[in-house]
Amino acid sequence: NRKIGVKEKMKNKITVFALSSSVELAQDICDNLGCEMGKSKVHHFADGEILVEIDESVRGKDVFIVQSTSNPVTENLMEILVLADALKRASAGEITAIMPYFGYARQDRKAKPRQPITSKLVADLLTTAGVNRVVTIDLHAAQIQGFFNIPVDDMQALPLICNYFKNKNLDDIGVVSPDHGGATRARKMAVALDCPVAIIDKRRPKPNVAEIMGVLGDVEGKNCIMIDDMIDTGGTIVAGIDMLLEKGAKNVFVACTHPVFSGPAVERLKNCSAKEVVVTDTIILPEEKKFDKLKVVSVASLLAKTIENIENNLPVSDVFQEFDFEK
């Protein structure tokens, strides 16, 4: 009874708002929390201006804005900024931006002279708009948390993806990282699934172009799971699948957190030799980007539990204990 009382008290204290890119995910989060979604309207005017109107009182409430800044990245980011400003002016308590996919995360450093560090700019914009906390999933570069002067919770979808593959009861599993940068992620998955890890050696002569050089590790006869944080154009992944099969892999499964799926990605993945392409719903895919071998794992329960822990002043790292996974 006490637990029910705490949950009811929390429900009355919070409001979850959905913006354009994450309506379905926000509804699933609300279903997990047992609360109604906040009432708001988003207007996109003919000249490109954006207005977000709040249709209920938020005075003193802890508000959670659910919005991935996926394509169109800048419009979706602007919606968060406009709603945060409206909430601040409406005397909301704490404003938390739940950004399952954090756009501009790949612009986290100066790779060449005179380049911007747009991730830092986005951090400054969110803070200036009135956001008090950010929750995201699998930041492309973990150090982006340091661009903020407010709390940032970088959650992981890996436990959910690991559970998906555990339930498939595959034998002779091997986890593969598509590049050296993802080796830590692949190692964590390999530990969770108790299997060996391999790394694909690649180089990028220019953006969105990858050349596969070889595979470091034994993949012969294995059910290989290639894990990455995102799939953008799909070129790296498809080249990696072909290389693994060439090296004697029994089957190849592809998994990632963020299905960015730009340009030719859907066509490439639809026609590739992978058994399955497993993604999460950090980015909600339209019907035209879905295909038979695509499997979607929901992050709604993970984010709902994160909201609960934030509201009850509990460590967000405890969320992972429910998935039998250490952060």
C-alpha cells in the first residue's frame, strides 16, 4: 500500500509532455508510469516558425519533455527550446528534457580548423531555455555530459538488447564491434552474453564512407551480433556483414540503439545478408522505413523507471539492476 501511495503521489507531481518526434514513445512511458500525457499543441507556421502551447497548469510540477532530436534535427531541437521556455514562464518546477537520441552529438570536437563544437552549443541552448536536467540514451560521445552545467543521465539500451538476444537462445555467439571506437560497447555485451568479441578494422577516407580492412578475432562458425550505437547510412554495417560472412560466420545479426537510417540505409539493410536488424524506438520510424527483418525493442520501461528514480531521489544507476546488468 505504501508503494502504491508513493506512486500516486509521484503521478500527481509530474507531467510528461510529448513533442513531434516521440509521441508514441512518450505514450508508452506514460502507460508504464500509469499517468496521463500532458496536454499541449505544437504549431509549425508557413514561414517555419514554431509555437508550442501548454493546455493545462504546470505550476510547481516536475515536467518531463520527451523528444528525440532526430531528422529534422534542428526543428525538433527548437520544439524543446520553445516548450522549455513556455514551461519556465508558466512556473513549472523542475524541467527535464528526455532526449533518447541526442542530435548533433557527432559534432563534439574540432576535427579540422575553424569547425564548431555544436554539441556544446546545444547544451548551452537547452540550459538557457530553462532545462534543469537531461536524460539521454547512448550518447555518441560520453564526454558530451561535460558540456552541460546541469545533471545529464546517459542511460544505456544495451541491457534491453542483450535480453532480446538472451531470449533467442542462440549458440556459438560472437559479439562484433564495427570499429575500434565501439570496442568497449561490444566488450560489455560479450560479458553479458558470456561470449568472445571481435573487432572490424575500418577506416573512413571521408564522412559516411567506410573501407573495411579486416576482422580482428575469430568469427568462423559463429552467430555474430554486430553492435553499434547508431546506423546512419548503413554503409559500414553492410560492408561489415559481408566481411563476417566471408570470414566464415554462420549468421550475422545487426543491433544498434539509434536507427537514424539516412539516405540509402533502409534499402541497404532490407537487401543485406543479416538475419535480423535489431533497433530500439529512441527514434520512431515511419512505416516506409520498416522492413521484414527489422525488430524493435522498446526503451519505454527503461525511461519510465528512470523518471521514477529521479522523482523519488533514487540513483538512476539502480535502474539497470532490474535488467540484470551493471552500468
